[in-house]
Amino acid sequence: MHLSGVDNELIQHLSYDYQRFALASYESYAYAKAGIDTLKLASWSLLKMYYSAFFAAHAILRSSGIGIVKLEPRQTKAINETIDLLNLAVPHLRTGMYIHEVKIDAQGAGLLLFLRPLPQAGGVHEGFWRVFCESLSASANDVVNSGGPDGPLFVAGADEISRAIIDGGHGTGCWFSGMRNEINYQHKHETWFPLKQNGKVLTEATPKLLIASKSLRIDQDKQKHPIDAFTAYSRFLAALNVELARYFAARSTKGKAFGQKWRQLLSRCGDLTV
């Protein structure tokens, strides 16, 4: 379904959503690094790195007006009553997880809100990563269709990220969230104490400083070096989040705005970038 005439209140909520995910991503990466530097243990550092990437991907989507929301019964009831009151030609909503997207209408006169159910294949994390990768591909196609000179590079980059995250997953899942499940729930990959292989996993799991994403490689062999690949993907998405956050923070200078909160977090956690 889609609704027209979306007002500025929704934009404020989307901005807040972007802010909370962007800050959570950086905080999670800082905790991952502080924990492994202090305790010399790998597992929780790896899981925090995953969540840094997970929050970063949410922030990236929110920055383009896309997100995932769970609609509870009271919320769908209010929306459906509004649909009936305004006599809108759109179907009623059911409770559940939805993908929302805000777009400017063709005439540029206002905003349109699109809602569609989140695909149910796999778990919540698997569904989210598929939405993220599909959104990257759609954005890449938009760049190509607009005739932008960086279109082919954008398409290649989006494809590389999608293959890194998804390929190798079992069933309807994806590799990245599958690795997180194996570490967290199944205690695979020898990441929990006592560490084996002379602590080799500790070296692979150590969060490195965040350099420019264009300088990071995500072509690691998942089969031979799964932990190395897992940390590389986490670091790459965390770095993308920092680059996007810097862009917005530089243009957000008012008190209590995102820029102020971003600078406060960096002051508290330390600068994790090169």
C-alpha cells in the first residue's frame, strides 16, 4: 500500500531512527574493541562487531527513507480506521513486520509512504539482510538509469557486498547472520574460551581501526577463513556508517541535533578511525 501527503512529522521520526542506529553502530564497535583489548577474549567482541554492522546497515537504509517496522494490533487498528475514514483505496494492514519507504512523488509536490510486508523466509535477521542487499541493488540501478558516471562501479560494489553477506547461507538464510548464529548459539569456530590454535582466532577477531571503506577488502575466503571474513564484513559496514555519519554531522550543528550527539559519542568512546 502507499499513502500520499506524508507530513514532516514522519521525516522527524525517520531522522530519529537514523540517529539511533548510527550511534548504536559506533558504540557497538567501540565496545567490541575495548572488550578484546582488555580481556583478550574473542566471542563477545565478534558478536558486538556483528551488531555494529547490523545497526550500520539499518542506518544506511534509514538515511535513504527505507526501514523495517513491526506494526502491533493497536497500530494497525488505528491505521485501518484512518484508511476507512479517508475512504482510501488501499487494503487494510495486518499485524506483523513491514518494509516502509518514503519517496518524493513524480511531480515533486509531496512525499509518498510505501508499506509492504517483510518476506517471512528465514528469521528476522535473514529477512533484514535480504532487504538491505535488495535496496543496494535498486539504488545501484537508479544510478545507472540516471546516467551517472559511477553507475557501473556502484553496481559492482553493491553486487560484491550482497554476495559477501548472502552467499554461502543455508536454506533461506544468509551467510553473515548464519555465522553470528553459529558463534552465539552453537559455539562454533573455536571462539569461546579456552582459545585453541595458539590464540589465532584472537588475532582474526581483533577489531581494527576504521579506515576509508574504499580501502577495505571484503573478498576473503569464507570457507577457509570464516572469522577473518566475518570481521572484514563487520568492519566494512561500520566504516560506511562512520562516513555517512560524518557527512550528516557536518551539516547538523544545532543543539541536541545529530551532529552534537555524534561528537559527544566520539568524545566518550574515542576516535576509532584512521
